[in-house]
Amino acid sequence: KAIEEAAGSLPVDMVSLDRELRVTWANQSAVRVIGRPLAEIVGQCWLDLFPALAPRRPLYERVLGGESLDFDHVDLVSPSGRPLSVATSLRPLVGRDGSIGGIMIMGRDVGALYQAR
């Protein structure tokens, strides 16, 4: 609980997904970026929230297979319609028994960086 509370206030967008890519948790930074209340996000399929990511489903499957992935720049439109440019890391969520139960997504806005170039 303490870790979840600390992560909730970090200035990094954090979202956890289950094996079916449904949102199980998001910190306040991610909730602001997504632009919907947490209660509306939890239980939703990540690829339904961000349809532009649907072609990347195989990447999520690789993470569920144990691989960690990093992307310097991904352009998206949030569910609230806001354009986003984010650097994203995808990590497998490994349980105490060693099984992978889902994915942790960590992202940060890099839009200003790419607009300056």
C-alpha cells in the first residue's frame, strides 16, 4: 500500500495492465494524461483507450513473455482527445511465484522536446 501511494504521486505516468491488457491501476499523473477518472479507466482494455496502439499488440505480447521494451517517442491521442508524445517503458509484472501477471507501463511527456527540434 505504501509503495502504491508513493508511486501515485510520482511525476511519471504509471499504469498496470493484467494479462488481457485491462487497466488494473494508474497513478494520478497517468489519470491526468488519459483525461478520465480512475474509476472509468480501471477494467478498460488499454488498446481500447488508445486505439492507435492496436498494431503494437505483438509488443505487449512480448512483454507478457518476459521481455522489457523502451520507446523514445510514441505519438498518440489521449481518450480525451489531447495529442501526446511520450517516451514509454513496458515491463513485465512478475509475481512472487515467478509468473508474469501483467505489464507495468511507465511514460513521460516528451512533446516539448520534440517540438523544440
